[in-house]
Amino acid sequence: MAVEKRVVCIEDEPEMIDLVKLILSRRGFQVVGAMGGREGLEVIAREKPDLVLLDLMMPDMDGWEVYQKMKANDATKNIPVIVVTAKAQSIDKVLGLHIAKVDDYITKPFGPQELLESVEKVLARQGQAQNLRSAGADA
């Protein structure tokens, strides 16, 4: 059996964490929820997840600040991040994907299939990148 992939969902709405857990656990993912940015960074450090789902609009620390702290830390900088947010304006999407280099971007409300496809696509890309890095180290 394949090893369960761990996903940390950083969100300030408990209902959204529950929804993500429901959708992803049916596909064999282990989901750990974190209420807000500060708790999210602690959970990432403890869990060392394969992927982070990150809300942008949170009261204690916004998602971009969490993202910047992750990317500045050697232990977490290679963990892929999917931004999940209600901010659907196209400029935010452009900023997220191109300037900040997040791995993907989903706007709320989203369908279960959209979430699953994004998670599986990003993890597949991450797996390919890790294979290339380890092949390069062997050369």
C-alpha cells in the first residue's frame, strides 16, 4: 500500500478544514488542520507535510506572510503550497502564481474534484522534481 501523503490545511474557518479533510481523506490523504497562520507554521514544522493548503485572508497572520516564512526556512522551503482563498480577483491569481511562485491557486467556493485535481497535480510535479534532484545527486 502507498504511503499516505500528509497535507496541512491552514485556514481560519473550521468548517473549511472539515470539508478539506472529508474530500481528501476519501482519497487516502492524511489531513491536519491548523487554525490560522501562526498555528499553521507550528503544524508544518511538526508534521513536515507533503503539501500545504493555505488560506490568504486570516486574522492573525495572512497567508502571504506564512508563505514567505515557509520559503525562507530551509526545512520548509521545498514543500509545495496551494493557495485556497475567496479572493477571486484575477490580479491576486497572477500575483500568487507568477510573482510569489505558489504551486497552484484555488478560489472558494470550489468543487471536490477541483481540489483533488489540484492536489494530485502538484504532488505529481513535486515527485518528478524530487526524482530529478536525486538523479542529479547520483550523477
